Amino acid sequence: MFKSSNIKYVIMFVLLVLLQVLVLNRISFLGYGVPFVYVYFIIKLPIGSNKNLVLLFSFLMGLLIDIFCNTPGINAAAATLAGLVRRPIQGLFFMVDDYTEQTPSLSLLRGAFIKYAVFLTLVHHIVLISIESFSYFNLEILLLRIGLSTILTSLLIFAFEGFSFKKKNSWQKTI
């Protein structure tokens, strides 16, 4: 009924929501950058995932963040858009057909994963922070917030990837 990979994604979903709500929303770099690491869940879904399920899970993740943070649908909108453009962005950076059953990772795709993760994070953050500010009046501040948040989020994503990459490599060496 449930595969171990499905359980892994459920645990990842819950942990990322809790991490975002309880820890990361309280972090602010220079008063402008906030890491929105929950987008990592959307990035890590298997490449050949059903589009409707990706949209559903993306929306649910954003909605849960909105409920816990008392924000009126901002995260749900940004996460849903990230889930929607995920497949075309994957097509920009790697041959989707070659990796249909694979989970995007630093160990599998190296430079292509870095570009994919940063670009999808940037798209998510542009939408999220633009809706949140609801104005382009102070464009410099808006761009600074988008840039710093994207950098912080990307660094955390690559840190998570580094831990999983080292864990897999050390496990493979023991066999």
C-alpha cells in the first residue's frame, strides 16, 4: 500500500513545515532575507511525478504554512506556482526523460541540480515576496529581499543535499 519512498516524502513534508513555522520564519538576515526552505519539498519530488499530485502537495504545503503563520494565502499561491512551473524548469536544465523515475539531487545531476534548485527557488521567492509586499514602490528593497531570501534558501537546500550526499556515499563505501 505505502512504499517506503512515500513515507519518506510524508516525513519530509511534515519536517519542512515544522522547520519553516517554528524556526525559519523567525530568522531574518540583515532585516531583509528570510529562508523559505519548504520549497525544497517541491524541488525534491521525483521528476516523473504526476502533475496534479505535485500541484496538490505544493498547495497543501503552502496552505499549512499560511495557516500556521496567519498569512492570507501568500505561501499557498507561491508554492502552487512553483509546483506548476517545476516541470518546465526541469526541462530547461536536464533531460527530463532520462531521469523520469529519479529524484532530483546534487549527487545525480550536479551542476544541473544547482541551477534548477536556484531557479525554482527564485521563481517561488519572486512570487511570494511580491505578493507579500503588494507594491513595487520601493523596488530596491523588494529586489534585496528577493535576492537575500533566495541566497539563504539556496544555501540551506545545498546544506541539506550535502548531508544526504555524504550519508549515501559513506553508506555505499561500507558495502
